[in-house]
Amino acid sequence: MRFATYTANGQTFYGAVTDAGMIALNDACPQWATLLDAVQADGLATLAQAAKDTPVTHTDFAYEMVLPNAPRILCVGVNFPDRNAEYKDGSAQPKYMSLFPRFASGFTGHERPLIRPPENHTLDYEGEVAIVIGKAGRRISQADAYDHIAALTLCNEGTIRDWVRHAKFNVTQGKNWDCSGAIGPWLVPFTDASQLDEARIVTRVNGEVRQDDVLSRMMFPIRREIEYISTFMTLQPGDIIITGTPTGAGARFDPPRYLAPGDVVEVEVDGIGTLRNGVADEVL
């Protein structure tokens, strides 16, 4: 079962995704105003039951960022061996992972354009798996880490590259332009370790494979990410961790291959789906 946030007829809904269309679940589960509320209440199984044998309610709709009111989004940077080598600074694998925050306003939904701002045209792509926390925890062990995941989704962690260099110690301003990235199309409930341990992530730009790697090669596996992050903050249901991108982002080509209007980026992981976005210039 897959769950999404979407708009239809000028209204926002959450519901179950089927090949024939959407099954709105707002009325069937009025205790939860949003999909985030359902996640925070450990309600995905209830949503699945409510959608069972229920007819499609919408065939004409638009996807939204899957959790548009996500309270906290943390991203893990430079998390594949080849990605570290791309920086050409001679550094060994770091002892600790790099982390930075993103805000929900920086993401759009599936089949919506990534927005390139007029201030700078170094819009880049980063295909990643994102995990959604379903159970709160502090100082979570690696052995228990997967017990705290509610669902999986995909992320194109779009970045304005020049703006990550505006300051000495942070990348926040280059990572949070409105609608520069995307999260979706939907949530897939997490039920089995193989969904992550055996996952391969592929990113294509205009059909050309730019990124292709397996999550098992991460320098900081997802179990370690949960352990480390939960050391300094209590993870809460609805928190999103964007787990790291493979080598092959546009900035690392010579010359760089940044995104331009008309480009189409696809991020694909078997068992989760494909997140697809075009690119458009911001309309002022």
C-alpha cells in the first residue's frame, strides 16, 4: 500500500494510491487531519484497512510534497565513498557524518517542477532515499534502529550550489530555496530490512543515468544515522531523515552539468517507486 498527499478540485487530501487513481481517506479517518497526523499516531495500518475495498475517489489530481507539514528534516551529506572522493581534497572517510537541516518549504511534489531562481542558476540534483520516523526515541541502538522507521519515500535533494559556499561553516542557504527539491511521490510502509539493505538508487536526467549505487555502500548506514542523530536529539514520529546521495551530481562533472528549464529528473528505487520532476524558472 502507498499513501500520498494530493490536491484535487482545489482541496488537499491524503489517501491511498492505486493504479486507477486516489482513494481519499480524510472522511474515513477523521481523527487525522493530515497524513503526518496518521504517521504520528502509528496509523498507516489503519489507513490501509480503511482503503481496502474502497473505490477510487479521484482520477484527476496533483501530488504534493508527501508530508508538507513535516516538522523536522535532517539530511546526511557526503555519504558514499565515491562522493567523498569527488571533493578531491585528499580527505579520508570522516569519523562522523555531515548533517544539515532542510525545511518543508524547500520541497515540492512528484510531477511538479523544481524551481530555478533568478539569483543563481546552479540548480543541481541529488537522488536519495528518505526515511520517516514512526516511533520516538533517544539514544537508539543500531540493533533497534529499524524499529523506529514508519515509512520510506524518495527525495531529489535539489541544491543551489553557489549558495552553499556563501558561508564558512554551513550549507543551509543553498539547501532551502523554495521548491528546489522534491519528496515523494508517496510513503511506502517499512516492513522489512531488505527494503533498505538491498536497495539500489538510480537518478536519471533526461533519461541519462547520472547516479547508480546501492545503499549497502553507504559510509554511514541508515542504522548508524538513526543511532547518531538520536544521540543529540529525540527523534519524533514524522521526522524525516534524507540519507545521502551517490556520486554523479551535476556539480562534479567538468564542466558542471546543472539543471535547466525543460530538464526532467527521475529518482528510482525498486520497491519504493520513481520520483519525477521537471525544471522551470521562477515566475516573478
